[in-house]
Amino acid sequence: VFDDHWIRSLHVASMRREDLHGGHEPHVLFQASTIGALLDGAFDGDLTFAELAEHGDLGLGTVNALAGEMIALDGAFFLADVDGEVRSIGAEERTPFAVVTEFEPAIEATLAAGLDHDALLERLDALVPDGTASFAVRLDGHFESVRARSVPVQHPPYRPLADVVADQHVFELADVEGSMVGFRFPAYVEGIEVAGYHLHFISADRRRGGHVLGSRAGGELRARIDPSADLHVELPPAIDLADPDLAADTHAAIDAAEHAG
Ligand code: ZN
């Protein structure tokens, strides 16, 4: 049972866990719960990583108890802990928030060496056609530096995300080979998703990673982009899609939680 919404040019379909079926639909973004729920401290979800893997092989998010930053790459799921140390995530672990897609890039480009983070994001903006609602992106190459953060594992009763982020650790990965993966969503989905760019990094040796706050490329970067106009959201019990009017109210909270540091 799908509940369909059009939010301008993005088609948002919500469903309950019992209605989920194996996806593997190209160019569809699949999301577990909403960023609004995460902001409110809903840090335990019911979706397992085995289930999540049926809906995509690339993406980001977190795990139950908000024990770090999740990175999905080539169908493998990793967690960067509060200090950016990476481990594999087990199939039976669960997530309170994640976004994945069956990554089939339609756009490929080589980006000039040495881009700083703002220039990098501008280059990505320039690669997608006007009117692109959202897209998944993967960047591979050598980074002179990646400024990243992660969050400490939480214990109930949970605090709001904005309070947890005050305890985040910010760290710098220097001279590192790796991949940046994530999404760009339009401002009008805020409350459901993080508006703008949301990127997570993992090193090529799968030892270090986190939520990206900034970067500077070393060499050229290989950029791959998979545009999408479809977002499927699995809603946990008691969570509904945020009223679009809530977007403005949640803006400050999301900004504080996702771009802080
Ligand atoms: Zn993140």
C-alpha cells in the first residue's frame, strides 16, 4: 500500500514495513524513516540491513542507538564510529534512518585536481540537467583532506539529535584515497530528508570514514551521478510524513544537526 505525494517535481511514496518488497528498482531512492523522526530522537528503527540491502547498494545513514555514520558502497555496509574508525555492519543490525539506491550512474565525469569542497559541489551542480529533483552521487579519488564528523552511541532515554551533535567528534583525514557517497535533495523535502548535499566518506582501505563537513581534492576525482525523481520512504509505526509546512520549522534543527562543526 503506497501513499503517494508529489512534492513539486519529486514523487514521494510512503509505505509501511509489512508492505515492503524487494526493490532493485533503478533510479529510485529508498529511505528508512525520516530525518524529522531522527531529529526527534527516534534512534531505534525496525528495518534490518538485510532488508535495506534489497533496496540499494549505495547510500548513507546510521544504525540503531545512533552509534555512528553509515556508508553503503558496492552493496557493503560500513559504520564509522565516533572517532571515524570503520567496521562492517551485520545483516541483522537495524537502522533508524538510511537512504540507499540501486546505483546506476547516468552521468560520469572527471573533475579537475585540487578542488576545494565548495568548488566540488558547484561542479556536481553543473553536471546535472536543470530541473533534476535529486540524485545519488559517488566520488572516487585522492583527497588532500576530508573534514568529517561522527557521533557517539546513545543510551535511552534518547535526546534530540541537535543535542547529540553537540557531542560529535570532528576529525581530519589527510592524504587519503577513498570514496564520497551521498545525495542532493531539494529544499522542499526538508523534514523528510536533508536538503542540499549529504555526503559520507570512506577510505579505500575501509578503515576510516564519517559524515563529510568539508574536503579538498588532491588529484582528479571520478564523479558518477544517478539522477532520480522518485523517493520511497518506509515509515515506522507512529511516524507520518511531515507536513510540508513543518519544513521551515525543522530547517534550523537540521542545519544545526547536519552541517554543524
Ligand atoms: Zn550524515
